[in-house]
Amino acid sequence: MPAHSMPLQGVKVLELGALVAAPYCGMLLADLGAEVIKVEPPEGDMAREFAPFINGESAFFLSVNRGKRSVRLDVKDPESLAAVRALAASSDVVLHNFRTGVAERLGLGYEDLAAENPGLVYCAVSGFGPTGPMAQRPGIDLIFQAESGMMAITGTPDGPPAKVGSNAADVYAATTAAMCITSALVSRAVTGVGARVDVSLRDSFLALQACWFSSWLATGEQPGRLGAASPFTAPTDVFPTADGLIVLAVVNAKHWTIFCGVLGLERLLLDPRFADNESRVANATQLRSEVIAALRERTAAQWLTEFDRAKIPAGRVYEYADVVDDEQFRHNEMVLTYDHPRAGEVRVQGSPFWINGGKADTSLVPPMLGEHTREVLESLQLSPDVVDRLAQQ
């Protein structure tokens, strides 16, 4: 593979997605080099309605739809549906997050499309899975966070259950879907046979909790809400310094010895309450008091310099303004700037991976609604009258 080329170059993806899960997956595939055609209903992906807006364009939509072309079609219209099926017949991947059963009712189910395209990799991202007693339930990120057990372990000990701040269930399921799709494409390269991939958002978010859930399976003890603390190691938490908050984690005996030396708390090495990691976790409240008293003596910057020198994992609690100013994030190109035809200069998060020393080509900005309808329909060899009629819907 030539330097800076992406591994999915030449792969054509048809995305029938809305909001986050399928669109984020489609964006990851585009970052990996795939050509992604996004079919939107006449009113557009509902994410386009979410504030804040930049000259009328949703920042929410822009954040999960780079690298795609937008085709505006009403799949309830027979001619438009035929065009979508023609796109599917010439695609390597079809991706959607319709509610379970909707694609089949439209004639866009796996069996329908694979009959015309046996090599198709078909990925359906759903809330609860393609079958089972809850398959037809409507769902949203908050439900998946609540019912996967994540909210029960998130938040402060004396507070109510809390969700992860971002729409993490959507994004993790999307990432899982992208991994499954690329794996199926590798298999197809060997066998010539496509695959159906199903990813459940709720299942994905349970899988994300592997360590915590497996601990419950082993002991039957429900993990409590610990805030930023860890049920596995101590001291691991958010701590105040003389001028601000830092996070730090002491994860093994070697680090514990070094940590006590950095803080001038060598006496704790002889304290039986903190003799090993299990003891430190059991006595985390008392240990936290000792650590806070020591950290109050110096500033966050001073402590972070010391911890960095000692190879103790530690850092600041960033707000987004700090993220943008962080020199490593800048070096890793994690903030991209687009010149959007309507919104003007737009900044969004970058791609988290490098391949062959290069990042994805992000020059294809998130599309305006239906921006590429005509050119994509013309590529299907449809009659000019049909193209005109569908492009004007």
C-alpha cells in the first residue's frame, strides 16, 4: 500500500443512517479511504436539526459526516427506492441503523439486496438486536447507558446514577460495526462471499464494561459509584492541588513506592492499611486524605512535572478549551478545519488513527443535504427524465 493511502480505497459504502451510530461508522469507513454515499430522506438526517448551528448548518451533523456524498431520496417512493437498490447492487457495503424490521419492510433487507449482490457486506446497527423479545423497542443512547448497567456504576457515591457525558453507546457501537465490516471485507477477499453483520447498541455498551461486569459475575457484588476512583487500584482518582485539580493513578507496587517518595509520604510504606493494592483499595478513603494533604502543598503544574519525571500516570482535568490548546492533540491533528460552502470555517474533531505515517484525507467536507444527488444518480445510468424527477424531490 503506497504511503499515506488508506486501506479501504476502492470500497464503496452505501449509508442509510441517521443521527449517530450508522453515520459515525460511515465516517470511520470514509476516514479509512472508502467512498461513502449517504442517502438522506427529503427532510434530511434528523441530526441536521440539532443545535448549535453555524450559518444554518448543524455542528452536530458536521461532526459525524465528513468524507461523504449526500443523496436526497424518499425511499417510500418506488422510483427512489429502485435507485437505492441500484446503488446497493453496485456497493461493497450497505450500512444502516433503521429500527429492526424497517429495512425488510422497505425491501432493503439483507436477503433482498444480497440476492442481487452476493458479495455484499450488510451491516445493521440496531438498539437491541435483530431478533428477540425486545427487538422492536425504540431506543436511544440514554436507554442503552441505563439498561447496560453503565449508569449504575457512573457518578459519585452519594449522588444519583449518571450517564457518560458523551453519546458513548452510539460511538462505541459504531466503532464495533466498523471493525466488523472491515473484518467481513477481509473474509470476502478470500472467499468471495459477503456477510450480514448485526450490532446491538445495548449489547455493545455492556461489552464495553468487561472488567466491571466480569467482576460482578465472579463475586455477585454490585460495583458502587466511585466517581473518578477505581475499584481495582488506589490511589486512583481526581485530587485537588494548591491551585487546581489533577488525576493520577498508582497501579502497581513499584509505582506505589515511587509515588510515596515523590510526595514525601515514605511512612505510608510501613502502614499495614496500605501494605498492598488490595489493602489500599479497601482503605481508599483514608489513603485519599493522606494524598490530598500532601498535594495541597504545591501547584498542579509542579506536581505534574514531578509525576512525569517519575513516570507516574497523571494529568489535568481538561475542558475543551484546554483540549484545543494541548500541543500533543495539535501534533496529532485532532482538530480539523473545513472551509464549508455554507457554514464557512468549521472546526471538528479529527481522526484518531494514522496509517503508514499519514492521516485520512479529510478534504471532502461534510455534505449539504442532497449536494451530490444528481451526480450519483447519473452514475447509475438512469434516464435523464428519471434523474431530473428524483433530483427535484
